[in-house]
Amino acid sequence: MTKRKEVFAINWMEVEALVKGKHNNPHHILGMHECMDDLFVNVFFPQAKVVTITDISTKKKYTLVSERVSGFFSVVIKDMKRFEYKVCVKLENGQELSYLDPYVYEPVIDPIDICLFNEGKHYDIYEKLGAHPMVVDGVEGVLFAVWAPNADRVSVVGNFNNWNGLVHPMRKLDYSGIYELFIPGKFIGEIYKFEISAKDGSVFMKSDPYAFSSEVRPANASRIVDMSYKWKDSKWMLKRDEISNVDKPMSIYEVHLGAWRKPDDGREFYNYRDIAVSLADYMNKMNYNYVELLPIMEHPYDPSWGYQVTGYYAPTSRYGSPTDFMYFVDYMHSKGIGVILDWVPAHFPKDNHGLGRFDGTCLYEHEDPRQGEHPHWGTYIYNYGRNEVRNFLVANALYWVRKYHVDGIRMDAVASMLYLDYGRGYGEWIPNKFGGNENLEAIQFIKEVNEKIKEESKSVMMIAEESTAWPMMTHSIAEGGMGFDFKWNMGWMNDFLSYMKLDPLYRKYHHNELTFSMMYAFSENFMLVLSHDEVVHGKGSMIEKMPGGYEDKFSNLRTAYGYMMTHPGKKLLFMGQEFAQFSEFNEAGELDWSLFEFDAHVCIHEYVKELNKLYLEEPALYELDSSPEGFQWINCNNASASMLSFIRKGKEEKDTLLVVCNFTPNCYKAYKLATPYAGKWKEIFSSDCARFGGDGQNNKVAKQTKKGECDGFEQYISINVPSLSVSIFKKQ
């Protein structure tokens, strides 16, 4: 009779699938099962010699028997009700293990979670998928969960099971491609991966797409971490909602954390906590109020600078733990500095442990390389039309806002997402359903991200790095726009740098490159950027782009920065350019701080510091940044002299500024500068001040207006215009 019950309870075909690593519902056979009045307990543990279970309440032991299949043990306990037990395993090598059986627990992820994820609308899916320490039925352990719908079997592997994929196979949840397994025990700090058996028979390991932490590269296993952190930035979080982003001054310092400074104590990098203190102090000294970080999401290849991400939910372990990075953001907020993250939803690398061919099929990417592979970058492109993939990315953006309190997200390579033929020739791309080159699914994804971020917090900035003239990027979705707050002004950057590289003798023939940006300056909410992209791959640093001899280069650079700061748009400058580093950016080194031994670099450093201070203090330079009411030309047609003059306006008349830019070595005495109002105008800033390295030919006394027509105005002041300079005047 007992034997008949055993045969009834055990399906040996299931056991065979279990042994071969093909079973996707191990809970159906493993664990404790009731059959009539008896209990069956089944355990599968390869290399086990003896297996017993112990009733936790009565301490009674039961020995399991392995008769037909090596490693599969079973026992029938007559006339018993379910009880809690521990499994004790003695391996063939003499090692003994004791653990609570993972296969007695009901699913943790419920049907509502599954339904939302299937629809692509589970915006906190990162709380379900991944590895989560939790308590289930009073038992402490970790819930492991991963989306791998086309796998034959998925297992959790790690040091805790000798990386043996047969020990902890996971259960595939109904109506879902999600596998989950709750494993009792204390696992904080442990590393793990998912072992996947694909339908083609291949077996391989993948890092967790939703992992909160990872090993330090080149190792790439995921790490189980405690995400507990007590935030202290409540005042900052409340204050950032008080003023709209468009009306705020934004002087952004773009930073690669690993290459800003290097430790001198033998470590490869500073910890997030260490660098937070020194970076915040430096930024406050330099009057920057935002830091933008090149991607700090986990990435395997240092020269990618973080733009080829494998761990979207994990701050890179190069610089510490997730709570270390939380401290970094918290500390920045305590010092009045906002934090913007670069984010890369456009593509991902082909590293074997990453998202590519995740379950043996093209899961996150398109299968057709004309849609699924980027021809220039050698990376995969996301399938934005798949609900679960879109959910992965949208939830990721929300994750950084919610878990790390970041103040902005700059979306990288937006143009490559918008156009199906980006970087492709004839026959290398597939048109959309209307025959066009617009990626309709990517467009919807971008709008969804921006919409959900705004629902989360209206003060969190969404910034587009978009290099084409795609319309209405910073217009609201309700108006038919893409919903970004700001767009990088790549057109201004290209024209301006092209102009500044010219010998001043020839600039008069390219005057339009200076003024053309004002034709579209208010069509979007723009950021003016001189970013990392402009100081790599042979392009030269900012100072190296400038023409002329040593002193000429610094004069030109001061003029360039002065014009940038007075031109409408928020501001961004890449690290090292504030003190005119001559060498290009190198992620393997640090900034060339030794240049402070030379006066010219100290002077330009002081100049940028004071220029930032002026920008933050003068409302005319930021209040109406994105409105034509905030700007007016005085004279934009003086091409022969390569000069510009214009007015910047704030919301109040008293904040009005006059700006004169001279892009040649010629200087002018008694130059007539038209003014919108009569009275005394004082020069409040000049790039030609001696302390900045200039000649000191600036205007040292206030200038009284004189009546007389000048550039369409009814009064003017007579000023000195130094060579290669920017001069700013304000009415007293």
C-alpha cells in the first residue's frame, strides 16, 4: 500500500526532467506534499549521500531514501499533517549542509504583478524582479525572480550552492515568463547569477538584469545587498519644487567620477562617499550648482565611460555600494548641488553575461539585425514594442528618481532611437507601418518615460541629447511634443566651436555661425553644452581648439566661455575645461591638476569661477532663458569687426544687462554701445580683467548715457572694447 502511494505521488518523468535540468516547475514535485493521510517529502540534491529532514517543533528526524535516481531522495510519513522542517544533507565529499527547504513556499509574485508586467505598466517591477531580502511566513530569506519566458529552465546559482544549476531550479509562474524562487537564509553580500537552459540545448549563466549591485569588473556576478538608507535631504526635496526648472539658473559640471581625481593611497578609485565631499567642496568653490555624472550604472568596459550598460539598476561597484551612492546624492543635496544622471536606453552591449540573447532568444532586442543591432557601435537595440522590455526601461528611470533622489536624467543618443535609419544605408533598415523612418515604438516609449517621471515629480528634469531638428522635443505631450524639459543645443555647439577654431582674421567670413543659433533659440528649452564628446577622439581639449599662440589661446577661451554664459540657455561644461586642461579626456587617468603651477591656468580657473558666480547672481542670465522676451539684439551685423552686442532681460527691468563680445584682437576706444534706458551703466564683468589673465583695458568707471541714435536706440554709452573680450554692463 505504501509503495502504491509512493508511485502515485512521484512522477518519474518529472524526476528525469529535474535531473536533466529541464524542469520549470520544481515545486510541483519537490518539497512537502500531502497525499490522502500521508506526507511525501522529496529532495533533489546532486552528490548527496545521505538526506534527512528534522521536524523543527518536535526535533524528530526522518531519513529520505534514494532508490531509482541518484540525487533524488524521498520519504513517506504516515498519518501526519504538514510541519516545518529542516533539510540536512551529507555530501559524498563529507561536507554537511543544513537548510530550510525552498520548495515549500507559495509564489510571492501575485497575479496582479504578472498582469501589470505583461501589459508593460508595472512601474515598480524592480521591487519584484531581481534579488530581494524579505521575510516569508516568518522565515528570513531572499526572493529571486527573473523574466526569461523562452527558457526551458532557470536556476539561481552562487557560492551558496557551488554554482550548481541543478540545486536551486526556479518555478515558472503561470501566464507569465517570470521565474521565481524564495530561498531561506541570510544572503546579504552573496554573489549570484541565473543559469539558463535554452530550448536549443545550450546552458549558460547571466547576470541579473534587475540586480541592485554587482561585483567589481572584470567579474560580473550580481550581488545581494541591503538597500536601507536614512535620507537627510527632505528640505532639498521640498525646495526643488518651488521654482520651475525653466526659471532656474543651471551651471552644470559634467563629471566622470573615476577620472576626476585618483587616490594616492593605492586604491584604483575613490569611494562614492569620499568623492562626494571633495567634489561638492570644489563645485561650491567654483559656483556650480548641478553635477551631471557620466553613466554610473554598472558597465564592464572602462573606455565606454559607462555608455555601454550591463547593470541598469546597479550603481557601478567601482566606487562602492548602492548606499554609498545614496550618500553621494544626499551629501550633494546638503551642499545645495543637484544631481543629474546620464541614462542610456538607446542600446546595450553584447557581453555574454548581459541582456543580449538573454534566454537563448532575442528577448530584449529585435531579432532582425536591421532593427536590433547598431551598425556603428556594435551594440543591440531595444525592442521598444515589447511590453516587458519597455517596462524594464521606464521602471528603471523611475527607480533612480525614487531610490536615489536624483534631480534629473539626461537621455543619451535620442536621435538613434527616433530614426529607424540612423547610421544605416539603403536596404539596411525596415520602414515603419506607414513607410517612414520614424521609430514609432521608440517615440511612444520616450513619451511614456517623460510622462511617468512628471507624474512622480514635476521638478525632476528630463534632458534630451538629440542631434537632429526633431520638432517639439521640449513641448508637452498634450501639445504633441516629446515631453522633455530641456534639449542639448548641439547645433549651437557645432557652429560655435567651428567659429572659435578659426583664426580671428577669417572670422568675419563666418559671422553667421555666431548668430544663427538665435534663429531657433526659443523653439525649445535649450542647454548649451561643451561636453565630454567635444574633448575626446582627437578633437582636442577646449584650450587646444583655440587659435594662435599660448596667450592668444587663453584670450580666445575666455571670450568663448563669456559668450556661452551670456547666450540664452542653461550651461554645461565638462570637467578639466574650467582650468584649460591641454590634454584630451582620458578615463584611465585623472585631471591634470598639476597645471595649477602655471599662472595662465590659475587665471582661467578664477575666471570660470567668477563667471559662474555672475550667472547665478544675475536673473537676466537665466529667468527668461527660454523666452524671446529675455533677449534682444543691439547689433548682430558687425561681421567686419566680428563683434556682437545684445541685451539680456530678467523679469524686472532693473536686472537688464548689456553684453558686448569682441572676437578679434582689435580693441576699440569710445565705442558707441546703444542702451535701452537712459542713466549710468556700470561694467560689472569683463574677461579682460588682469586677474583673469587679460590686459586690464576694461571699463573701470560707470558710463553716463548720451542722447543720440545708435543701432535703433535713442541713447548710448561710450566704452572701451578690449581685444578678444566679453564685457557686461548693468544700469546703476
